[in-house]
Amino acid sequence: MALRVVTLVALLATSSIILSYNGVYGGRTTLTMEEEDVELERQLKRMNKPAVKSIKTDNGETYDCVDFYKQPAFDNPLLKNHIPEMSSSVQRETPKEVFSGAEQPDLRLDGGGCPLGTVPIRRTTKEDLIRWKSYSKPSGNFHQFLNMAPGYKADDSQRTGCFNAICNGFIQVNREVPIGVAFPKTSTYGGEILDLATYLFQDHNSGNWWVSAGLNITNIGYWPRELFNSIKESAPVVGWRAEVYAPQGEKTPPMGTGRYRYRFPYDRYPDYKTTAYFRAVRVNGEDNIGRGPNDKSLQLVRDGKNCYVVHDFPYIDDHYRHTFFYGGSGC
């Protein structure tokens, strides 16, 4: 059965650095400092659109309220003839029983978000561009805060793909919750746990790939069907992953909480208060019924240096269901 809908629940159990690749900046390395500064300003002018309102978060990021039809996604030539949609027609189940008693972070921007007809777009700074350039191989989209970073890889991460909305293509529709927003509150090591329900699914009618979040499955935006070659109709492979990055020759940073531990030596499962995880992961097929991943087809992958640990538990209980625990201190 072709996979059309992906549903996952992610634990916000870390404040470590999350990195992802987009390749938006790179290429020439022989520019003088003055030429490079001019080039950076040119890119900033192209990327940052005129705003009717700006909202600054507690993390220091600025979101500009940009006219819906002037957001960066529509600069992509592949979307020249794209007719945007404002919501998805997919009827999705809400696994409320999984979230009973679980606190969800509030991802909404202050002040009610953006006015009607506009959407929040994160303002790119010169420091962002410099940072992306320094991390352009293999990982370029550098986030200093734990955030929601869904993305796509159209060719096994070789030349295409993006996280969040850094590359032009993701169409933001929500006026209050922007893609890639930094979590205002995260879980405390050994203490309070916050969960966030996240969903990545394909609309059966349009073929667009939507991102939703929260107990009420709030639509945030989507990647249009025109961006893809291999997953226009369905996704033959789905996955959940954590990623960190360090320059060559340097120690790799912590992943997850920086620890992977059991509360007691004889415990069957890692300690959920001190170890990061994805819980209650589900994959929906064409019938929109959520099921745990096919255990026989699952493949656990980690870096060759064994710097990090990942374990798969097909069923723990009705709260955790199918869960992946992961993390480590780096090496």
C-alpha cells in the first residue's frame, strides 16, 4: 500500500543545537570582503520581503508579516503557475488519547500573529547568511534554538531538499504559527515533559504535502506537488531523524538531551525523563488509518563512529505506543 500520510509525535526533550542542510548559500569563495558584503546585502534584499507588521520573539528572531502572494515561495520558478490552497481536504484522526495529560507548547506568535492577508516569514539576517555559508557542507541551515524543522529530500539529500522555509518553496498559510518557529518552552531534564504532535501528510486531491501541529492538528503550510519528482503521488519511504553537525576535526555536539540512560540497570526501556524520543509514531496509508511502522521494513541508522544511540520499541503502552529513543554526548 502506498504511503500517503505520515503522522508522528515528537518529544521536546532537548535544548541542544539542531542543524539541517539546504545549500542556499555557497559557491564562490574568492570574493573580497567588500564584494562579499555587497553580495550578502543583495541576497538579503531578495529574501526579505516588505512587511506590514513585524513580530519579535523572546529568542530574538523577527517575523515579518508579508502579503500572502508575495512570500518567498512564489519566487520559485517551479511555482509560476501554482494555484495556492488555504487548507487541506484530508480528514485526519486526532489521537487525543495519546496526549491525555501531556502539555503542548504554544507556538503562536505574540499579538495574535499577522493581519488577514499576510503570513509570518522569518527575517533573514546577514549573520544567518554567514553562518549558513560556514556550515554549507554538509549542513547549512543552522538553528540556535530547538524548533520545528520538517523538510524534504527529493533525491536522497544529494542536491535538492530543504528544511523549514529557507529554500523558496514552502507556502506558509497560518497567520499565527510560522514554520521553523523556535519553541518558547521545552522539557526539563529529569523534570517536566512537553510533547508536540506533528504531522506531515499528502492531500489526496491536490498532491501537496502539508505540515500540521498540535492536538487540534493546526495547518501551518505545505510544499506544493510541483516541487517533487519521486513523491508526487505517494511516499515509498518515511523516516524520523535527529541531526547534529560539527566542522571537520572538531568534537561532535550532544544529540537529544546529551544522554541515553536507563533509570535502573534492569529497566526494559530508557528513562523518558532524561532521554529524547519520538513517541506514538504512526504511518497512514490511503485509507487514512494510522498504524505503527512496519517493523520488518524498519532500518535503524546511526553515524559510523557510534557517537549516538538509537533504539526502536514497537509497543511500550497506550501512551508511548511505537517509540524511538535516541541521543548521546557526541565524540
